[in-house]
Amino acid sequence: MKDEDLDEAQLLSRKNLLMIADLVATCALGENSGAESICCTVFSMDELIRIVSHDNISIYCKRPFMKFLVSVYLEDEGKKKAQLLRNK
């Protein structure tokens, strides 16, 4: 759905969702495993992949969800793998 097809309340709701997704993704950055585990309950990896791979969603709207995916799921997996390699 394009922005011009939405009424003012829907645009505000979309804007709020994007800002909240970005804020929560920012909280999960770095060495904050507590925030990361809480974030996993907000969006599943499958939900995020569906959003970022959807053709009808603009890149502007995908950005917070891509940040969320990387900071909560992908960055954490990279840290775990690096730690395993260091411990060998």
C-alpha cells in the first residue's frame, strides 16, 4: 500500500511502528543480551525476512526492520561463532 493511499491515522501508525522498530533495534546493539532476548519476542526472524523481502514495501520502510534483523539476530549469531572459534 502506497503512502498516498493511506489516511492520516494510518500514516501516523506506520510512522510510529517504524520508529519503535528502529528504537528497539538500537537497544539491542552491542553487548546487551537482555535486550536482545526481549527483542526476539517482538518480531520473529521469519516475520522480519518477510518484511524485508516484500516487493511492495519501500526501502525506507524496510530500513528499521533490516536494522532489527541484523542487531537482534544476525549480529548475535556472528558474535557466538567468533567466540566459538576463539575458544578452540
